[in-house]
Amino acid sequence: MARNFRKSIKSPDVFQTYSQRVLAKLMEFQRQLILAGVAIIIALGAYGGYWFWEGRTRRLAALAYGTAVLTAQSDAEQMEALLRAAAEKYPGTRPGILARLELGALLLERNKPREAEKTYREALAIGGLTETDRAVARRGLAGAMADQGKCDEARGEWRQAIAKPGRLITQDIYLSIAACFETQGKPKEALKVYEELSQKHPRSPFLTADLRDRIRKLGGQ
């Protein structure tokens, strides 16, 4: 799932910037693990080791998620349907969790923020999530709310993602928070967030020449 890097800091859907690239890479890595797991599970099944109920459920969940990924990458509508089916049928399994997170990202990509918000809220409500899963879900939830103009709510989720990032970087989130302030006509608040980024991460790759120039302009220099 390709993600386009947004060039404008002031874009209202700035969430779909580098964080979407991170999400795409995370999902691709997790996808590979699941597909490898499918092969292992099938092999174990030949010896009867996975034919008790819980193991069978996990195996079917992995197959459902793998099917969604492998057979529908060129058809977003079909992929959405398959991911939704895997997420709803196997909600507590690892493949089911990954399917729900990827479904949320796909809905954002397809400009369906309300459905994406619902999907990410559902993800956060189920058990079995890792800290990284929660960070991904919070980022997605915040992005979906920001796309609907609900910046105040989005900032709360972004801040939680910063506080508990899992294995994800958080520097890009500051840009999302600041962008929301700018879309609300609050340049002073946006400046504080940009300065927070520069103070906490002075060597951040997100502190580009354009962004530094933006910070100077907001500061009246």
C-alpha cells in the first residue's frame, strides 16, 4: 500500500505523511511474518499438532489475512472486503488484529475517514494488542479524526502515541499536531509544537530547511 509524502506542512490530512510510510513498512514486515506463519502452521497441521480448536482458529485466521493480502493487492475494494471479513471473523487473533489495522489504513487511503475512525476504535477496544499495535491504531485514529476536522480530539490521540510509541518513531507526529493548529488558525500554538520538535529532536530529518524557515516566519523573525 503506497503512501504519498505530503509536501505541504499546512495540509489538513498531514497525518498521511511519513507516518504512513512507517505504517506501510510495518504492515509489510508483519505481513511477511504472517505468511511465513501460514506455511509453518500448515506444516504442523500435517502432523496433527494444530488441529485442536485454538490452533485451527489461528491457522484459519492467518489464511484469511494472507488471502486478503495476496489476492487483492491490485483491487482496493476487494481487499477492503477481505480484510474486513478477516478482522470481524477472527478479532482476537494476531492475523485478525493486523487485518483490522491494515483495513483502517486502507480506508484512510480511500478517503473514508469515518469508517477508518470506527475501525481504529474497534482495534483499540479488543485485547491482544502490542504497544506498537496501539501506537499504530492511535496514529490512524488521529489521522481519521483530523481528516474530519476534529483536530482537538486528534491531538489527544497523537499525544498518547508519542507517550507510548511502541517501536515506531514519533517525530512526524509533531508535524501533524502543528498542522492541525495551523488549520485552526492558531499559529502560536503551532509554533510551540514545532519548537518542541526542534528541542527534543534537534537532528530530526523532519527539520528540513523549509520547516525551519516556517518556524522563523511563525516566530516573526
